[in-house]
Amino acid sequence: MLRLWLSLLSGISTFLPVLAVHAYAPVLADAHSFANPSVFRVQHLDIDIAVDFVRQQLHGDVELHIQRITQTSSLAHTLILDTRDLQVHKVDRLDNNRWTPTIFSLGEAHPILGTPLSIPVLPNTQKVRIRYETSPDATGLQWLQPEQTAGKQHPFLYSQAQAIHARSFLPLQDSPQVRVTYKATIRTPSTVRAVMSANNTPAAPRNGIYTFAMPQPIPSYLIALAVGDLHFKAMGSRTGVYAELPYLEAATKEFEDTEKMLEVTETIFGPYAWDRYDILILPPSFPFGGMENPRLSFITPTIIAKDKSLVSLIAHELAHSWSGNLVTNASWNDLWLNEGFTTYLTYRIMELVYGKERWAMERVLGQQSLMSNRKSLAPSALSLVLKLDGHDPDDAFNEVPYEQGALFLFDLERQLGRPIFDNFLHQYFKHYRFKSLSSAEFFVYVQDTLGKKYPAKIDLQRVKKWLYSHQLPSDLPLVRSEAFTRIDATRNQFINQAISSEQLITITASWTVHEWLHFLNNMPAQLNLSHLKTLDQYFHLSETTNNEIAHSWLLLAIRHQFSPAFSRLKSYLLTIGRRKLIKPLYQELMGYPEGKKMAQEIYLEARPGYHYITQRTLDAIVRPAHK
Ligand SMILES: [Zn+2]
């Protein structure tokens, strides 16, 4: 998913035949799943569920097609699945083509992992069918009232399965090492439309019964569903937008370069494996920038800026079609394999589509964000390879797997030269296509390929340090932006009152969003209120429609207790649920008594509209006494 290269201050044509896909790699430990995929593999799901907006529950059946991997294990009599807060009504088993009811047992609930569901199976069991319903508090689902949507007429539901929330709406082997294909029938009120991370059919009649097929095998965290007053508009031959009507035109315009992004990525990294690439615009409460659900990325509306300034997020989610969705981290300890590669690819796509100058600015913002974020992290979170046993994997989504992972790959590119590195990436995506791998396997692959072919160019010890050390090398492949050097000079003049407001207006007239962000994000800790007044008076920053600039401005305003910006601050916190944009604002408010009071008052009102993941993060900041 995308977290965020811009935050400086906080701390899917071709139907692929299902080949080679179920040739399993040896199962590696996954501390975040109860499942036993070394004994049984779930290969396919047939989902038939109803969406009940009144009770805020999904209910129905899921059939799991299972394959026995070993006969010898003492565990070969029990299929263990992951669940969280599911009510399981009934389990049937298909043995020798005959369905029979079977007993089952739910284990003890674990605060992070949920509850294991154990189902006894026979040597000839082919499928199990589970009748269940979700809890209204399912951590992977957000139910929105009509007034929380853009259109205000219809309710909205969306799922967010990464990292381990799929188990809160489907009983399954919830590990990134297990890939499944799926078919689904989703039953909804006939006023809304369902879409999934599968083959969506925009022309399907709005009749309350929607069917889907996902023929390519995907890990559980990529199973996704959304239901709302959704409409479709094509952008290119393989790309389009699903959105509520108030967003549809603006989003289609904003993201019109998506088809081009898809084409340039294919030319370097190999063919796109997922048929179509569509974008779903979610309501603003979505906790992330985007989620790379295959064939249908889920995207926050907060990046519709009307000037394409924030579209690197689309490049990021699209890049996941190779890094993450096609080649997947074996466990959440290896998250950098998904996010570091994707961040690297994002920069490459942005360079190809928007040019070197923007590429340099975005890289510098990413570097600054990483360095700032590293200061607030525990040493154990500073290496690419993590040890998340006992921790919620949602906590691993900071800048280290993203920006530090990308820096490592830029370091490899520097050692080898771009043509060799591009060829390596192309081969890597081909080799691990529809597979999961660990960081240790990645190292062996690098050793066997680059290490053997280019021993004089690649320093394998350095590669190992990048993976496992908490320290960064002293000679990082950092980028400088000339445009930003000019901004630094202007900022100094502004702070020292060496230029008039009129001169500042002239200088800033050609600034891009990135230049504004660099200008605001690097202000000194102490500014005079007169500086803030000037910025607001001449540039109307409290009213900016760009949510990233608003974020940077509001952070400055809180830091200096600049009250004219506080009514925008309140409306910002009440309407946006994207964690990256609002967490730093709450953190800053909590730093002084009046701010703390304001944070608590706003949070009380805003919390019901936030997603579970955002609530969990903010509860720890705004009301630590309650948790
Ligand atoms: Zn991502």
C-alpha cells in the first residue's frame, strides 16, 4: 500500500493460465498466521456472501478447495484456518464428492492474530464449506453511512485486508505465502454496485447480484471488496475509474496518464500480468493513500489535486502489479520486498512519465521523509529485514521498508549500472512470478545471479549490511534537486525579511506543489507569527485545495499556535481519515495543553468516521489512558 513519500514531518490482458503457480516453494515460518499450509494448501475460494448494511455484517458461505501437501505429518487430520471475530454457523466437508456436516472448533482468541478455526479432514477431503457471518466491528471492513460518502445518498462498504485483516471477513489461510484464485457472488441492495479485486464488469446490470472471478492466484491480503454508488469511466484501453459520481470526472482527468504509466513500466520490467488496471476512488476516510488490490487499486480521494501533482501514488499502486502482487513477501518481516521495490519502481515510472526534474524533487522529499522518520523509530525497526513476531504487522508500515528499501535498490543500480540492474529486475520478476520469497532467498538469488556474473561490480557484504544492519552506509546514493536549492535560498530570504511579500509572490508564481512542500516542510523550528500571517494572507494556505500542502501548512500552524488556521484544521481532521495526513497533526497538537484539549475534542467527534486502523493508531496518541 502506499504510505507516503511526501510526509516529511511525521515521524492486472492476458488471462494467465494457472501454471507453475501451485508448484510450491517450501513453507517458511509466518508468525502472523495459525494456518498449516505445509500440510494443506487452500487453492481456490468460492465465495457467496450477502452485504447487510443495516446490521453492518457480511454473511454467507465460502468453499475452500484444499490440496493435501503431506500425508505423513501428525497434523494431517486437521485443517487450520485464520479467523478474527467471525461467527461460524456450520462447516460441511466434501469427501468423495459428497457433502457432509462436520464438527469444528474455534480456539482461543489472540489479541493480534485472531482465532484459529480447526476442521477435521479425511484423506479424501476435497473441499470444506463454511457458513459464517462477520462482526459489525470486523477490522478489515469499514461501513459508511450515506452522509459519510461523496454522494450522500447511499451507504458504502470497503475492505482493507493488508496486513492480516482478510481473516476478519473470510475464514482462510491468511498468509502471504498462500495464493488462491477465487470466484465470488456478492449480494447487495440493488441501489449499489459491488466491485472486487477481480474481473469487474462495468456494464453488468445494477440488480444486487454481482459475480466475479479472479483467475490469477493472489495472496489473501489482496482479496478486496467495495460496495457503493459506483460508476465507471474508461481512461485508456486497459484503464478506467470506478467512483461515486461527484469524483468520477475529476478522477478520470487527474489520472489520465495511468495508461502511459502502465506502458512504460511494461517496457522495462516485463508484461503486465493482470489484464486490466482500474482505479477505485474511496471515500476520504480510507486510512491509506492507496491499496494495490490487483486489477483494481483502491485510492484515497485526497490526491485529486486537479494538477496531477500527487499522482506518484498511482504509479506506486500500479508498480505493485510487479513488486508485491506478482512477487510477494513471504512474511511481513520481508515487507521491504514489496514496498522497497515498489518505491524504487515508482521513482522510475515518475522519471519516465514526468521527467528528471520532478523525479529529483520527489526523491529528495522521500529522502527527507526517511531521515526524519528514522529518528522516531526503535533500533529494531531500522533494518530492512524485520522481526515482527509478537507485533502487529500494521506497525511495520513506516518509511524504512519503503524509502530505505528503495535507497538500497538505487545503491545496487549505482554499483551495477542501470542496464544491468534493469535486466536483473526483469529476470527477477519473471523468476518469482506468482511466488513468495523471503529476504534470505533474495540474498541467495542476488548471490547466484549478480554475484556470479558481475563479481567485480557487486559488493555482497554491503548487500547483507543493507538487509540486516540498523545503520545506513555513509555513502548513500542520495539525490539533490537544483530546484530545491533555489527554494532553500528563497526561504532564507523570506525568514530574514530580505524580500518583500510582493517579491515572494513573483518568485512563487511558478512553483509546483513539490516546491511548496519543500519550502514549508523545512521551515526553522521557530518562526515569527508575522511570517505565518504573511503566508496566509498572500497565499491563502488555510484554504488550499491541495491536501498535502494543507497538511504541511497546518503542521506549521499548530507548532506556532497560529489560530486563524484552526477552523481549517478542524474541518481537515473531521473529513480526512488518511493516517499519514492526520497522525502528525494530532501528534503536534498533543504537544501543548491547549492543543491537547483541542485534539481530544476534535478526536471525540472525528473518531467514529475513521477506519479501525486509523483509530488504533490515534487512540495510542490522543487517549493513551484508555488503551
Ligand atoms: Zn505500497
